[in-house]
Amino acid sequence: MAAIRSKHFRKTVLTQMSSILSGIAQLVNDSKKKSAVLADAKHHASADEIPFELLIERAMLTMWQGFGTPEYHSTHTMWKVQDAIR
């Protein structure tokens, strides 16, 4: 949650955000790509881990604003890839 100052009220109004991603997960079979992913990992990665690539087709961000006020509402931002892989 993030605190946002409202021009209409002299108090802090909280905003909550959530997001959804949709797409296809593909196994990374290329040995060079797999080695690069394991080498770049921020955690202790071992060769038996299975890397995958998420090909995002759609995303939606929802923001809820004005908790505890009469102006409580949601706004949605949607994105869809032009040439989705299917």
C-alpha cells in the first residue's frame, strides 16, 4: 500500500494496487540460455533447476483508492500484446 495525500481531505488516503499477468510459460531448452540464467541467479542455483520463459500476452493493474472515504473506487489499466504467441 502507498500513502497518497488527497487535495480534498486533510488526511492520508491509502491506495492499494494489484496486478495480473497472463501468458505462456516455455521451458528453456537451449544450454547457453540455461547456463546464462543459472550464472545470473541471485540465489544459490543448481543445474537441476528448470528455467522457463514467461511470454506475457496480457496484463492488468488495478488500483483501489480512497479507503474509508466516499470516493472509494478502483481504476484499471489493461495491456494486451499485439502479436500474441498461441
